[in-house]
Amino acid sequence: MSVIRYSIIFLFLTFSSGFAEEVKKIGKFKDWEVIQVLDTSGKICFAQSKPVLQSPKKGDREARLFVTFRPTDKISDEVSTTSGYEYNSQNSIIASSGKSKYKFDIAQEDFAWISSSKIEKRIIKRMKKASRIMVTAYNKSGSQTIDHYSLMGFTKAYNSAKKNCT
């Protein structure tokens, strides 16, 4: 199921059950945008981007790269990704930029996270300096995908998400 369908279902369920109060687009910063969600449990802010290039080109995947702040849960700088399909648990999900590589070591269905806050801080530091980052992953059938994300506007989007959730 695509990210858009998940998002629509999530928003429908939360709005119809009275949990979500407001979803607000804070701003667009070149290839990145910032979203804020206000609900009964507090505020969530995230910077997100879509790939500028995907391999293979065939298929309609809703891939995204996120950095999330959830102050109520005392979570900041949470780096996550979705490639638009359920991940193969036998293969690693790797973000790479230049010679630097970062492993998303938690995968659940079609989302992946980095468990170490130290590694999250390192990848964010790299994202602020670099111009592109690639996420390599494998679907259930073992086929590899590579999503290329532009980092143009990332620093401003990151700062905006952080500022709006403190």
C-alpha cells in the first residue's frame, strides 16, 4: 500500500475519531518541506523530501526521507525513510552520501529508522553539508531500489521543523 494511501487512511481515522486536531504545512525549502501535526498527545514536526531520482524507474513508489521532532515523547532528530514498499528483512537499508554510510537498523513494514541517536546526529550533520543522499533498500522479492534525495533546502527545513516543535 502506498504512503499516500497510508497517509489518507491515517488522517481519515484520526480526524474521524477526534484525535488529530490540525495538520499544517509550515513551509517549503527548495526540495524539502516541513509539516506540523497538532493532536491531543502534543505536537509533531517533520522535514520531508521526495526522491529526485529513483532506480528502477518503473513502478509508482511513494518514497520519502524524514527528520522528525516529537517533544511530548522527548524525541528529536529522528531520521526515518520509506521506500514505498515493505522491506526485505534479509537485506540492509543503507543511506550513503559521499564515502559516508548509515544503516537503518529498524525496519517495520515499509518504514525504517536508525536506533542510535549518535548516528542520527552524524547523518543530519552530513545532510547539512552534502548536496545529495541515496537510500538503498530491497523489497520482499529481493529487488534493489535506490532513491536519490536532493539536500537543497535541508538545513532550512531542519531548522524550521526543530523551531516549530520546541
